[in-house]
Amino acid sequence: MASFVNAGDVVAAAVEIERRGHAFYKKAADQAAKADKEFFTFMAGEELRHEEIFRAMLDRLGGVSLPAGSDEAEYLDYVHGLLDSHTLFLPEQESLALKTPLYRALQFEKDSLVFFLELETMVPDLEKKYVRQCADEERRHLRLLIKRWPPLGG
């Protein structure tokens, strides 16, 4: 069975997820009290760092290639559908996210991890390592947030 996506597709989506994550954390930092402001500013920086990691991966993979038989518009609709179904990116979620940013950050990172784990099953074996790298970065974010989350981390 042919894969609809390749590692380049997954990494291109990762770049967009990290870009949008940076915007969320920056807005959260702008609205937060001092202690939380520092944490969310740090997380915004992490999202930028991860975006750079994923852009470098994308360069190594040679960019995104369209699946056989699809046109650019159809393919872009597919990629945007994957991204826009991400919890944080649903239109009604942004205002809720900024009211409970730590809780929403946990959801965001968890959704990102699920996104990468699910897509890993869809890429050829030789490209799975790139998707795993994306997932590992999201696991690290989750660990940072869980340490910060009072009911779970301390």
C-alpha cells in the first residue's frame, strides 16, 4: 500500500505546529502573571527552537513532495485539515486556551505527540526516525509541563 505522506510531509506539518505553538505561548506570556510569564516565554522559545530543528530536518529530506495523483490544492487542503483539527487550532479554542493556558498547553503538547505518533505509522520505514524525533521533542515538552502542573507534578 502506498503512503499518502512521507517524512517530509510530517516534518512540514511539525514546522507549522511549532510556529502556531510559539504564537500561543507568546500570547499566554503576554497575559500571564510574572512567574507564569517567565515560564510561557521559555516555552515560546522552545517552540522556536523546535521549529528550527524541524526546518533543518525538512531541508535534509528535500522538502515536501506531493503524493502521486494529487494536485497542490487538494494536498494543501489535506495538510491544513490535519493541522486545523489540532485542539489548539480550532477557532473556538483560542480564547479558552488563554483563560487556562497551562491546561491548554498540556492538551496542545499531547495532541502534537499523538499527531506525530499516528503519522509515524503512515510513513515508509526508512523515514520513521524523523517522525520519532518530532515525537521525542513533544514528550520533552510534556515532561516540562507536567513538572509545572501542581496536581500532577508536585
